[in-house]
Amino acid sequence: MKIKNLSFALLASAALLSSCSDDFLQDKKSYDKVNEDAYNYYEGALGRLADIYSWSLPNTSADPGHRNNSTGNADGQAKCTEEYSGFGDFVDPQKTKGTDGNYSIPDYFQGQANSIQTNAWGRIRNINDVIRGISKSTLSQEEKDELLGQAYFLRAWCYYNFVKWYGGVPIITEVLEPSESSFTPRSTTKACIEFICEDLDRSAEMLAPFTTNGGWQKSEQYGRVTSGTALALKGRVLVLWASPIFNRANDTQRWEEAYRAIEESLPVINSCGYGLAYEGNPGTNASNWAKMFNEVSNPEGVFISLYNAVESPGPGAPDYRRYSSWEHGIRPSNAMGGGGKTPSAMLVDMFPMKDGKRPALSKSYTVLDASSTNYNEEYPFMDRDPRFYRTFAFPGVRWAFNGDPTSESNHNPYKGNEYELWNYVWYTKDEDRNNIESGANYGPDGLLGNAKGFYVRKRTDDLDTNSPRYVFNPSNGFKQSAAPYMEIRYAEVLLNYAEAACGAGKMGVAVEQLKRIRQRVGYTGDCGLQASLASDQAACMAAILYERQIELAYEGKRFDDMRRWMLFDGGTKLPEGAPSTWTLTGWSGNTCAYLGFAPMNGQRRENLEFRVKAIHNNGLGGEKWGSKGENPDPMAEVARPSAVDLRQDLEPQLASLQEWYQTNLERNKKKGDSYDSNHTELYIQFHPEFYLLGFTQSVKTSNEQLAQTMGWHDYTNGGANGTFDPLALE
């Protein structure tokens, strides 16, 4: 990495932020407003550590970038998966190469070159400064270990987020002085993986005396990383290294290394107080699974971001406000939420049936047995996996909250603790009703033009399961939410363990982890897992990836899984200019065929809605309430059944709802992915270059000597093909 441009930009930013004299560079040795003496005091060092936490932790309010990973929102990464429709940053079929010969892609490597906080390498520099400052300080060894263990984890976390995109990157462990000649080249991906694991091992060792006796679960330190956090991330990193994106020949030694590391780490992770929340106690209709997403001091949360609901800092309150954006974002507009998030019909239709098996119509994971339970798309809520009802909301469900959204103007008849979602739709014109591209649909109970056909419900702070962590206010809805976000939870630890075990040929171990995860939501016996998983490695791996897709839905994990398993084309195509050594030879040369997975390339995702049948005024209604209180809903006089209450037995409630749908509603396909200017359907196109990213023009301009990735053009070298091989071991 070329340090010249970056370092001077960071120094300029630091100087602008300070009110120091021209002697700033001499006075502030860390170049970030911190005198080295601050590290000699525990409070000063702790404050500096808190600063790098704030710039490193995942953020539910931010789109993915050089600083933030995906956290489940409908962002440019999630829109490349089955979770949401709408072409994301990497699947737009109309994306073409620019004048530099490269595709326009997000920059996950640098960020803003003129800000120490918004530059990815400024963050690394800050972390290295903390490590250096604490290491050289006069603090006791115990104090140093407690603080350094956390700093080493944060550095590893930052590097993991580089490597998953680019492979090898510059490894910088010192606070480098600005120099015209200063340059650190890219290390191999293998070296970066080893470096990350070394930092995580060091972190786990340093934090062991503080965290392996129950962790910080019940103390004021809750939320800080632990030995268990470090080893859980190491497991994720080693599974990435063993995955097809970096392991084209399916070297089983990598899987065995990941398996051994995770197996050995589990006792340490458990000793830190982590475990499968509510194991053995699924509650009613997986209520405890739903409940855990909004609990603090939760054994499920291995690596978390904490939030608060503070309105104004003051005496006895934190000196900052930090809200989670998730709850407000998923709540419908007539509940005073942000309008809700729309899941794609593809994922709705892919969810398992109640016997734990895939719907027979599913195109994916066909090496797995199909369910014997019939799946009728007209009633997607019938006979599904318990997590379906906690992941999605549809017309006719109870979705209670602590607050009152009713007013004379919004025409919502339900108070918060009685809130029911009735989001069926109607149109005002026949041409709109029968036009898949028309967005002119309207919903009842004050939804009107803000109705969505289906809603994401996952991770909701439901009054029926939780003591709410939001402060509801009719003026800003659920924005003041203190719900935590779990970046790594214990279920993922088990899924990583299962995947590594399967890759290492220990399918029986893998199946046991899948059973634990399914038993937690109410499955019994074989948990819907076919007997062949213990002997059929391909079917076992497909079952693991399917389980990841369901268990971790809308948690920001699916796109990473799709990239590392090359599920857009099965890994059958190479970028232009890539060497033949990149050819996938493991998994019979096609991961999609191996897993029975329909490649995402060439597919499109649609949305769905339930519209009023033509028997009700031809399915047509109005746009708004009349001046004399006339209801625009063509079914205003139709009695509704009781909304489905997830606290009660579902079967009779769903049967009643199905009967009501049969009479009054019909499923309708709505536009998901885009159409071209001629209204012709467009289909997903993920280019092979996007598995291993190259550097954008702005990155290369700032770092001229930084080697470009093979398969990408080098803007600073006359457009020649890149020379850095992310798959080379030396």
C-alpha cells in the first residue's frame, strides 16, 4: 500500500480537527489528537479503545462500505441475494465496463482519502496506534492484556472485511511515519489469513483471564469482545479460507484445519457464557427464537453492537445517542414505522415446510428431499417451518407493540397492543390492477399507498415476546430503539462447525449441529433431515447452506455465503485475464451442480401481494378517505377473521385465514427486479470479476504502486491487466 497520499491526508484531517499550534506533529505523536502520555492512565487508554470500537463495530443504520458490513437491510449487497429484489451493486445485467476497462463497483478498500475516521486505513492506523500506545505504556501487565486483547480483535475484524473482498492486502502493524517512499505491498491471501488468525489467537489468550469464567455477560463490560468472540471469528475466517472462492481444488486440509480449530474453540466459547439461547425451550411457535434478537445479556450474542434509547444526554445518562434503525425500518407506516421492508417472493417460496424439507417447487438444493406436504403458492403461510412466521408478516397477523398509533387522520383502527396487519391491496383502475409494473396499489387501515404485499418481520421487538427496547413516539415511531445487533451469534458458530465438519468428511458431526439448531425452534426426532446426510457429503453441505439461509435470513450473511460458494454461476467462468489456476476443479467443477442449486445468474426475483378479488367491485377502490368519511376499501364491509396470534396454536387460525383468502383475496405477482426501457424482463447477471474484487480508479490514483487484482485493469499502468493473484500461496 502506498502510504504517501494516505498518510498526508490523514495528518491534514487530524490537524484540521485540532486547535493546536504549528507544532502539532511534535506535540501529538499519534497524529490523532492523543498525547502518548494518555496511555499511561487506564481511563485514557480505555477511552482510546472505546474510540476504535465506535469506528469498527457493525452499524444497523449504515449501508455496507469500507467501514460497515451488511446487517440485513435492503442494501446493495442484500439485493444481490434471494432476500430482496431490485438489482444490487453486483447483479445488474445492464452494468457495463467503464473507460478504464473495469466495472463500476463499491469501494470496500479505502473510503474517503481525506479523513482519518472515514478512511479504512485510517482506522487501521488508529488501532495500531492504540496497540503501540498501550504496549509502551506504564500500565500494569494485567491492564495491558485486558485492553490489547480487544484491540487485536478489532484489527483482525477490519482485516477480515478486507480479505473477504480482495484476498491479499497490505499487512500494516506499525504506525508508519509519512514518507514519500513509504510503501507496503499486498501480502498473499494465505499470509493475511494467517495474520488474522494470529491476532485472534493473541486476543483470545490475552482476554482469557477476564472472560473465560462466564465472560462479561452480567457486568458493565457487556458488549465487549471476549476470548470466545475472537475464536468464533477465527472459525468464520478459516471456513472462508476453505470455501471454493479461495480453495478451488477443494483442499481438504483447509477444511480439517477449520474443523479442528472450531472443535477446540467450543469449550472456550462456552466458558465465556455463550450458548444456543433457549436450547430445549423453543416456546410457542418459536417465540423464544424470536425473543432472543432483542435481549441483552443474551448467550446467543457472541459479537454484538449495542444501542440505547436515550433521547437527550444528561445526568446519569450516556453522553451520546446511538439508536438501532431496524425496528423503525420494518414496521408498517400505519404503525408509525418507516414503511417496512419487502421480501422477495423467491425467499418466501424457498422456506422449508413444517416437516423441515424444501417445498417441491423449489429449484434450489434439489439434492435434498422435497417435502411431502403440498405447497400452495396461493397460501404461502400454510404448513411452514416455525421460523417462517417469525421472519415474515402478511395480511391477517397480529404484530403488537407498545404505543398507540391511532389518530383521527390516519384511519388505523388498532391500538399498538392490539395492532393487526391487514395489507391486502386494491387498485383504482383496471389497467393498473393488471399491470405488473404498476405501483399504484392501496391498502386498508390507513396504509393506502404505503402498503407492501409482504413484510420482513425478522428481529422485530414484538410486544408479545419482549419487554420493548424502544421508546415509541407518534412523531418518530420506533426510531429510539436500543435493540442490539448480533454480528456473530452462537447459531452461526454451530453452522460454521457443521460446514467445516462436512468439508472434512465428518458428516455425522455436521448433522448433530443442524439438529441442535432445528430443535431450538421446535423440531423433534430427525428434525426433517434426511438420513442420507450422514453419508452423502454433497447433500450434507446443501443442507448446511440451506439452514444458513433460513436461520440467518435478514442478518447480512447471505451475500457473503453466495460469493464464497460461487452460487451465481457455480464458479464455471473466469474473469478475463485470470490464470488457468483459478479454474474450479473441486466440487466436480461446478458448486451449483454439486449442491443441486439453481445458479442465481439468469434468474429474476419478483415480489408478491394479495389483491382483492374481482367479486368486490372488480377489485377496485379509492385512493384516500372521502371528506365525509367514505372508506376507499372495496372490502370495508367484509368481516375479517381473527388475526393470527403467534401466542396460540397456529393450525386452526391459519385454516380460518386460508378460508377467508379463498373467498376474498388472490396472490398477484408484482415487479421485483427491473425491466428495460421496452418493458422487457431483465435477469440477474453477476460477473466472475465480482468474486474477487479489484481496486477502483480512485484507490489506484491514491496508491499508484498497489498491485491490481488479476482480471481487473490497472488504471495507473495504461489499462494493463492486474498482476496480483489472490489465489497464489506464495
